[in-house]
Amino acid sequence: MPDAPWIRDAEINGVGDPPVYCPVCGYDCVTIFKDRNGDVFGCERCIQEQDSWEWMEDEKERTRPDWAYE
């Protein structure tokens, strides 16, 4: 079984704090985001931030029935 990525990095670059990897996307990250229940749902690399007004407009557009475009 191969070593964990942070062990390989420490062997190559010297010992230091191991990086933290996102359990969702697998990339090393600085910030982990959790929901109210404490469940991790991503990091700064795999979550997209969006203004609430833009999101509402996108949802209106996405959920508009096909006949509304005619």
C-alpha cells in the first residue's frame, strides 16, 4: 500500500505540518465548509460562491418551463 500524499511530501520536502485534504474533492485546502449538522460539503477549491440575487435569477431561468421561451 502506498504512503499517504503528505508522507511522500514530507519525505521529499522535509518534515512540517501535513497539508489538509478536502474529503469531497481530494485537493489540499485551507478552509473546509460544513453545514449546520457538522457535515463537510467542500472546500474553497470545490465550492463556488455566488451572490444571492444572481443565484435567484439563475434559478428563475433554470426552472422556467420550455413553453415560456416561445
